[in-house]
Amino acid sequence: MSLAANIKRLLSDSVIYGLSGVLTRFISVFLTPIYTRIYTPDDYGVISILTNGYILISIILVFSLDASTGRWFFDTNSTDARKKVINTWIWFYFFSSLIFGALLFFLAGYLQNRFLPSNSEGVFFIQLIAICLPLTIWSTVAINVLRLEMEAKKSVALSLIQSLLLIGFNILFVVILRLGLSGIYYAQLISTVILIPVSYYFIRKWIGSPSWFDPSLFRGMFKFAVPFIPASLGYWMVNLSGVFFLNEFLDQKEVGLYQIGISIASVAGLATTAFQQAWSPFAYSIIEKPNAKQVFAISLQVYLLLVGMFCTFISVFSLEALKVLTTPDYYEASLVASILTFNSLLIGLGSISTLGATIEKKTTPVGLIYLFSSLVLIGLNFLLIPLLGKEGAAYAVCISQLIIPAYMFWKSQQYYFIPYDFLKNAFILLVYVV
């Protein structure tokens, strides 16, 4: 396949994944004016703590075995061997989620007292989240398996079903029945339960009994994944832990405003997420092609040009977006949103920069740089939040995120050289930032 044909394929898959995100985000954006008139910034503070805490737990439970599954899946063309790889991940993921969910359920009281206002129904919310944990793994696995099969349209269809169910039940419980914050978590639980048989239908040919779990295969996959575990935790620390630092330094309103800023900036994440979902299966599938390195080099430049332009547009018009979607109580989140849009661009760069290391299965540097980036973030949060408030947390995120691609491009080139034009790409990035 020619260079142009490979880039066209990557862009085509990215557009398909992006379409899912656009439609889902459009519905979410449509609901934002309603929610900002139902919930106060203080309420958003509670939602933010619970949402980002849930994401942290979900990251831990994956144990980065999704990365191992993707790498091992393309090591063979045998259907049975691939089925073993998938089931080794599925059953470890399921049983670890059961155990962790039970712990979270019984620790709900402690977590409420530690992180949430005393007048909230935090215990109940946390227990609902705990019940969801082992149920959500099926949709997570299904979407990942469909991506590995290069079934972009089916993966998007399942993601859309998931999003529409969640949004539909949110409208029912939050807008129509007016159940307050409880409505969000009822919607999450019910939509998750409904999605289980739908997910099974999409990947029924891959799911076997627990006997398909292969201990020797698991050891190799886990060894590969270990460096990604601190990397995944580092990703959460760098991108989502800001609300917990703000919760310690500032009041609940500022936490809520920061979360609204994240929500506006997440529109920029449409492009980066779409690219990331297409990137790994695409890159691994062409490793053996003679022009693979040239394709990878051009992909970086295409990413910076197109995604960078989109992120810059969102950054410039963040205040206008808040004026359209929210009430004046939320306008103070505009600078946070503007800063964090560039974090989305840097996240995508991080994914591209690790390619050489993952191709050669040299994943230790990935974990180390995310760990280092997390430590830098902690220091910057203690320095910048007292000085600049929620905007300081946003600057801390971007500075810490920039460290990851800067280091990983340098390190990956030592393992698997790709002829990137770093000078030209750096100039493109600088132009957008300015």
C-alpha cells in the first residue's frame, strides 16, 4: 500500500471514530445549558470529584492489559491464539473488578468523609459506582476488540449506543424526574446493565469460558503492561487529578468551575481521541510494510496540522462557548478551558511518541516518564494553585504533559528510528500556541 493510501486509511478511521465523538458530544453540549441551570458550581464540584475518582479506579483495574492485548493480538493470525489473548484479559479484568468493587462499596463511608462535603449523599453515590465497576468491563472490552479487528464502524456503533443510553437516562432522571445528583448515577447503572447483552452480541465469537484464561500468556502480557501501569496512573495524575488539589486549596465552587473548563476543553479532545483510537491498531498493522517509517513520520505532521488547528479554534472561542452553553456563574472557567485545549493536543503527541518503544516492547521508559511527569505536576500544583488558583492547575497540567512527548520521542528514536522532521513539527506547534 502506498504512502498516500496509508495516510488516507488512517484519516478515514479517525474520521469514523471522530464522527461518533462529534454526535455524542453534540448531545452532551445540548444538555449542558440544562444541567448548568439545574446544578450549581458547588454541585459540579461533587460531580467532578466522583467522576475523576471513578476514572482513576477504572484505569487501575485495566492494569494496562488493553495495551498488551493490542500488541499480542497482532503477533499472530491464528483465531484461537487471538481468542486466548482476549479472554486472558477479559477474565482477569472481570474478577479484579469484582474484588475492587466490593472494597469500594464497603469503604464508601470513609471516602465520603475524606473527599466530599458532609451534606452530600456521597456514600450512596459511591456504592452505585461500586456496583457499576464489574458491569462496565464488557463494553470496554468489546469496544477495544472491535478496534483490534479494524471494525471501526462497529466500534463507533457500540460507543454511540452506550452514549445515547447514558444521555437518555440522564434526561429521564435528571431533567424529567428531577432526582438531583442521584439521577446521574441511576442513569449510569441502568445504561451499563442494558449495554451488557449488546456488547456480548458484538464480540460473541471472541468470548469463551474462564478456562480460556492462559496463565503463561498472562505472565508475558502482564510483564509488558507493568511499565504502562504507572504511565496510566501518571496520565490520570497529569490530566485529571487537578480537581483533588483544588479541593484541598480552594472551595467547592472553584472545583466546579475547573470541571466546567475541562468539559469545554474536552471538545478539543474529539480530534485527539479519534486519532488515538485509530492510531495504535493502524500503526501495529503496518509495522512489516516497507514504507511504514515514512507513514509514521508523515502521520505526525498531519496530526499537528489538522488537530492543532482544531484545538486552537476551541481555545480561542472558549469564552463564547461558555456564554452560549452556560449561565454567567460559569464564565470564570473560560481561561481554564482555553489552556486545557492544548493539553488535548499534547496527549495525542504522547501517544505518537511512544510508538518506537511499544513496537520493540521496551515499555519501561513509558512508565518512568509518566511517573516523573506526575511528580513535576504535584510540585507545580503546590506552587501555582496558591498563586493563580484554578488557572494555575491548568498551567501545571500542560507543562507536565509536555514533558512526556519531549522525552519519549528522544527515547523511542533509540529503539526504532523514524525520520520525523522535528524542526518543522516544532514550528507548527509553536505557531498554534502563539
